[in-house]
Amino acid sequence: MKAIILSAGQGKRLMPLTEDRPKCLIDLSGRTLLEWQIRGLAAAGVTEAVVVTGFRADRVEEALAGMDVPGITTRTLYNPFYALADNTASCWVARAEMDGPFLILNGDTLFEPEIAKRLLSGAKKPITVTIDAKDGYDADDMKVRTDTDGNLMQIGKTLPLDIVNGESIGFLCFSADGGKRFAAEVEKTLRTPEGLRRWYLSVIDTIAKADGSVGTVSIQGLEWGEMDFPADVDSNRLLTAGWIGRSGG
């Protein structure tokens, strides 16, 4: 199993921490966010990680070269459009990697290994989205609406709150057929006038509405975090410190 990690962005909302490094390299309890991701993927049996880089790609490459995580190999793909486009362009750069089963992981999603294991074991549809649920959702949450069978009906930040029953954490699994469908829709999207400004999850929304081939896996009760704002850095450091404390290092 291969994972594609979308780490091209700078993370300007985290300035000055990201003035000269992408947010995937912010330190969390002695390891970068990217290293926590690589270790979590390896623990779930993923054997290859392809990291899509952009801002300060050299620093990401240097960090990967210095990692020693048994069972997984890493390499990079450079997205030259990172400053001009949203993350659908990173998916387009990685489209040649979508030739078999694979995962897509947002470069700012921190997760415990059990989440990756649950996604891999629970993926039954051509495309599967991990979702969590909570009492309320804010404007920055990637909100979802699912039916009673867990099929994805809609996904987006602007969904009306009265239809929302979860949020995406930015971690997806694709079968070979699902990946082929996704890659084709990414290509189609980037040929539209607004394509460069589209999130890749808006492409997932289009597919879900078109043919019902997108399922979900709940990771409720498991630990994860995002890295968008300064407060997230503090909460993610507490989270990872707890993981280290439980594992003994």
C-alpha cells in the first residue's frame, strides 16, 4: 500500500513558525508532523510514502533523508504550482502514482496509527473518507453529510449545519478503480476556469454526488489533530506527548 501525502503548502496562518519551513516540519514533542505521519503509516503496514512538496521542498527532502523508519520507503514529488493553486494541483502532480490502491493524507493531519489501520480495514467502497463527529462544527471544518449506511452524500466547508453529521479529517483510501476515477476527475477539474482554486475534496464531493462510489469510515474515539492555527501547535504537542508517554518513547 502506498500513501500520497500532500505537503506542498507553507501554512501562512502559522507564521512566524512557517516563515522558512512548511508546516509539516513543525516540531511536535521531538518529531516533526511529517515524521509522526510516516511512523503512523508504517505502523499500519503502509510500505511507501510519496510526499508532494512545494514551499521549501529542500527542507522536506532533507528531513526525509534523515528519517529512519523501518518498513517504509519515502520519496518526493515537487509541485511547482503550490503558490498559485490549491491542493487539487498537488493531486494532479501525483496522478501517475494513482495506478493501484493508495491513500491520500493531508500534510497537516496528525493521527494515531489506529486511524490508518481502521481506514485500511474498513474501506469497502472505491473511495473511502475517514470521518469524525462532534457536537458542533465551525467554518473551517471540512463538513460531511452521510446517509444511514455511511455513504458520503456531500462534503465541503460551507454545508448547512442542519444537514451535517460529521467532518473529514483529510485521510482517504482509494481502490485501483477509485483512484482511476479520482485522477480523471482531477484532470477534468483543472481544465475549468476555477480549477486551480479548488480543494481536492471538492472533487470527492463531485464524485459522491455523481455515482455514490464514496463511502466513509468513522474514527470517532481515536486521537487526531489538524495544524492550521497557532493554538493547534500547542494542542498537538500535548497530544503527541501523551503518545510518547504511553509508548515509553
